[in-house]
Amino acid sequence: MKTLRRRRPTETAAVEISWSHAGIAWRVTAWPEVAFQRRCGDAWLPEQPTEGAFAAAAAYVREPMWRRYLEFMPATERAFVAGFRFSRLEALQVISRCPELLPVLSEVPALTVFVAAHVALRGAERPGWDEIAAIFERAGLFGVLEWLGLPATRHALAALRNLADPEVPRRFLAPLRTLLWDASLASRLEQTPVVTDLDLARHCHRLAA
């Protein structure tokens, strides 16, 4: 009787992540290219997904599709992306565009969503991946924090590291950034071993009051 062997993934078997939003088909190609594209007629054109498109992917793309996609990624990158639930595509985009950030983002996963949302947070018109890479090479992590409008301090990093869920909702990113500039509030987050979503919401609402 022959023993069935599990077939190893090959490049030809590589899969893509595909989904639809507002009647438009989207896809992201396999690692390491990780090209985000939308369908236009019979062609796939490169385009940065909107916030709505990312949200639709989080709701539409199921775990089996992700498992198959992640099989073709290196172990370290695969583990990092798999650590996110609703922001996997954003995390994938961040480490594919700025792979040098992976070690620091692995230590402070919550910073990933800030980097992913840099266009909105900075009021820019287009992604600045090359700029982020250049800043990190020149000024390190604290340079990136400053570029994102976050306090370039170890206290801010400690507060972000304490977040129980690194997937900070987008609506909380700007308020949290403001909160971290308040020394007393930032200190509370830093001294709280585990900051829950409820804690974060309470602090953000208190700041807005």
C-alpha cells in the first residue's frame, strides 16, 4: 500500500487573496510581490485599496484562503501577519513595502496599524513607503514615530506595547496619537500592564470631552 505524501507548496501553486468591494474586484498577488490590484475590464491594474476595500477584505476573506496564502511566506513574516485578524492585509502591505520595520513591529505590533494608516494620519494624497524606509534608515524607529506624528519616546512605545489588542480601530488612531502626547494619560497607559479596548475607548472619550 502506497503512503500518501503531503504535497509541498510550489511557486506554480501560489495563490492570491481576492475579494470584492462596491462591485469592484480586488486582489493581492503572492509573496514576495504583494501587488494590490483592482479589476478593470479584462485587466488587473495596480491601485492602493481604500479604507473601505480593506474593511471589505477583512469581512470577506476567510481563514482557508489566508492559510493557503500564508503557506508561501517565510516563517517569520507568516507568523507576524497571522497574528492579526482584521488588519492582515494592512500588516501584509506594511512588511512587504518596508521589510526593515518587521523586527520593531514584531515588538510593538500596535504600531503596524499606524504605519498602515499613514496616508490618512498625515493627510497625504498617496502612500509614502519609500519615505518611511528612508526615514527608518536615517533616523531609526524614533524618526518613524515623529513622521507619524507620535511622540518619539520610549514611553510612547511602552504604552503601545501594552495594548491587549494591537489592531487599534481606525477611529481611535488619531485620538490615541493625541492621547500619547498627554504625559499623564500616556503614563497611565505605560503603567497599565494590559490596556484593553475598553480602557482605550474610555481614555480617548475622556480626552475628547
